[in-house]
Amino acid sequence: MARALSLRSATAADMSWIHELRHRVYAQELGQHVPNAEGRLVDGLDGDNVYLVAARGADRAGFVSVTPPWAGRYGLDKYLSRAELPLLDEADVFEVRLLTVEPDARVGAAGALLMYAALRWIASRGGRRVVAMGRADLVGMYRAAGLRPVGRTVRSGAVDFEVLTGEVAELSRCAAGRHAATLARLAAGVDWQLDTPFAPRPDGCEHGGASFTAVGPDFRTLERRHEVVAADVLDAWFPPAPGARAALAEDVGWVARTSPPTGAEGLLAEVAAVRGLPPGTLAVGAGSSDLIFRAFGRWLTSTSRVLLMDPGYGEYAHVTERVIGCRVDRFRLRRDEGWRIDPVRLSAAVADGAYDLVVVVNPNNPTGRHAPAAELREVITAAPARTRWWIDEAYLGYVDPAESLAPFAARDPRVVVCTSMSKTYALSGVRAAYLVAEPGTAAELNRWTPPWAVGLPAQLAAVAALRDPAYYATALRRTHELRRRLAADLAAVDASVTVEESVANFLSLTLPWGGPSAASLVAECRHHGVYLRDLSPLSSAYEGRTVRVAVRDTGENGRIVDAFRAALGELRARPCAVPGVGAAQ
């Protein structure tokens, strides 16, 4: 029986073969380079590239390289200036280079699988655009894969190349649609060893973590929840307030069978009283996602232009790009600036009034940074009147309720503040949220709110929770203590790993270059029953190296630390990928 074709990251042992194959193909076969006595072609980007290899056992069939944006340069820079090819200055552009297959493997699946592997690797690192040089005589093959010429031709040696590009999301849809049957056939016979799944999620968004999959989404094996540490989702580690638990448990039969108040009138009145807001400025939903889908679906179309923070909560990109089809730009937050929102840069970005909507999650998920309310208010006040602002304050309870922009939103028709009761009130399971807007905007959204949008269990629990601020103040103080202790314990495991605390109920771990990727760490920790979140798909700013960890209770935090320690040891004992920028396990 023929051995399966494997796809994997290149190791140091592969590099001599890669250099030798490049010489045979690009110097001797295609005449792009002058043959040399060493019989090897070494590229100036070798330290910046990621190499993916196709092989059957010890027999290597081919390779492809990917140059990530954090390398700071591309192979195309040798042929065209940035003025001639300005797309190279865009964020999140990955270059696919040097697809090279051994002559005796060119009639098989190696070439197609290598191209697909490059696409999946790029998507898993937050890439949004691909650029490549394709041989002019093979443009039809690249078009079939979804790539399009940009109108630039370059010559390398004796060979003409077209410059090609494509959106990662569109290329992925093309692969899953037009080439679905081919991919299914290839998947059945490939040994996929990369740290990203062979097939992407159908809708391109994780919508939370994977831990419930381990528990069992058919609910027949819920006892597994005691074996799994769900640190990949940001649900509260503590239970809801005693009054909320009593409201749910006191007469379960009645709560389950009884239709709730149609418009959640009691919940709205409680929110208005607790927050000191006019009732006419409120709208409720079954969680913040309900409100996001409802509001954005009313306000935006495929011609709308939206600005998102990057990194930022993935649901906003999903709704605006994949559901509605808006034109979406990113306001890049910078690691070297502590991931803060620079008000001067943000003001400049919105000054021309081009945006229909700007979304700010504050405190931000996943960076965990909080922008002072006064700074945001000043930016919004100075912004053009046509731009609407959506402020997501799901994690504000971990900072200070006085920092809320809700009173501002109740007066300014350009601003809406959305508040989930999942994270700080421990009500993720019952789904309750509300937004604050000036009365006209709130009335419009309420007209499009179906009756009974929030179930009776959620209404009862939310009202009871709002009536017990002392309980939650204690729980949130304890969360900060647990987070600080977890951060210290994780930092003590390995000094080369950077631990960054947030202001909320999570922290992040950034792995050093030349070692395991974030995806491989997450996968290895799952073998220990611990689920973490790989942040790489959210943004290329994370460079494939950052993991988010939710704060749990003392016992589960101990399991997280133990799993992290064990996973690092196991990963570092395996053969490593080529060290340098972009190295991946």
C-alpha cells in the first residue's frame, strides 16, 4: 500500500534538501539563476520564511514557503517598489513563494496540497490577503484556485511571472465550494501534521471556545464537565448571586413552562434604576450577539464601511465581513504600545467621515486593555456626525462602572453602548444583555425586537443579579487576585514565555521565537483536559505565538499551570521546525 502524503512544517533537517531542490528547479531547469558549483540556492528571506513540506515517509515530494508580514519584507520587494505594488504596505498580507515539487511528484496531489496548506497556515495566523508570483504560463491554474492578477508582470531570469493576489476569506470559500469534492478526496489520503485543522469552520468564526465539544454538545455526557478546564471561553469562574440562583431553582417547573413578560419590562426597569438611565434609552437581547446581529443588520449593508480594532473580538469581523459583507478596515493596536488605543491615531483614522460604524470593545478582548472613558468621549465628540460608534462594555465591571459611556450614549445619537451580563454577572448560560442609545435609536431597535427575546429564566436571574452589587464586587475582587496568582505561577514555569495580565478575567501567554506555536501549545494542553484559546486567527499581530487563558478557580488554575508545564516539556522534546521568524511546530 502506498504511503500517505504528509504535510508538515519543515525542520532544520529539511533545509539542505530545500536548497538543493531549488537549485535543480530554478537554476538548472528554469534558468532563473546561474547554476553554481555548490548545487544549492539560498534565499535572503530564508530566516523570515516558513517552509511547509510534503513527503511520503522519508521521501520529500515538494515544499512551499510563506513570508509573514512581521518579517518586514517580501520576495516581491526585489522586483517592484511599494509605490508600484502598494498592497504590500497593507496589514495582514502574507506572501506565498517558491511552490516547488520534485519532477516525479508533479502528476500527484503534492502541489495542490502545498498550496492549500499555505492557505490554511495563513488563515490560522490571522492573514487576510495573499500575494504571490505565478508563472505566466500557469496563470489559469492560479485563477482556478481563486487568485487574480494585479496587472504587474516581473521577469526572473528566463521566466515571466504574474503578480497575483486574493482575499484569504474568498480563497477559503472557493476551496470549500468549487473544490470541495477535490479537498474531500485529498483529505482522505493525507497525513495532515500542521498545527491548523485541515478544514476551516464552515462560517469562519469560532463563536467561543471548543471546550463544550469535549463535554458533549448532545448533553448526554455532561458529567465530563468535571474533567475539562474551560479556560478557552471567558465565562465567570464563580456562580451567579444567591438571589439569581434562587430565582432559577425555586420553582423550576413554573420557570420552564411559563412565557415571560413580552418585552422584558421588569428587566428594563431594573437596568434603568440601577444604571440611572431613562427607560426609553434601553433595548434588551438574549446576549450581546443577539443585539449585534439585530442592530448591525438594520444599520449596515454591503456598501457600508466599518472600522474594527485589531486585535479585537472576532464576532464583529464575522458579522460585518461574512454575514453582511461590509467593507471592513482595521485600526491596528500595537504590542510595543501596550495594545492601547491611541486617541490621536484613532481621531486621525476617522476624521474624513468615511466610516459608517466604528466598533470599540472596552476593555478590549483579547488584548485586555482599557481605554479611559474621557479619551474615548473626546475622540467621539470630535468625530464626523455621520459616523456611528458601537461601544462594547462586556468587561467594564472588572474596571469601574463609572467609566461607562452609557450616559453619553443615552444623549448622543451617534453612540450605542452594549453590555453583556454574561461575564461579570456569571449569566452566560441564560443569555441576557442590554444596550443604551438615545431614545430614537432605542425605539427603532425595539421595533425590530421579537416578543419574548429574553426568556423567563434569564429575566429572573438578571433582575436578581442586578439587585446584589455587593456579591459581585466581592467576586470581581477575588477574580483579580486569582488572575495575579495565575500569572505569577505561569511566569514561573518558563522565563522565556511572556505573561501579560488583562484588566479583566483573563491573561495571555506569548511564546518565544524558535519554539512551539500557540496552536501546538493549545492542542497539547487539551491532552491534559485543559482548553486554552489560540489568538492567532484573530490577528496577524499575534504572529502565531499568543494564547489567551481565562481565570478559573484555585483548583482549575492549578491544572492550567500543570498542563502548561507538561505541554511545553512535551513539545520541546519533539523535532522542531526551522528556527527563526515564523517558525512553527
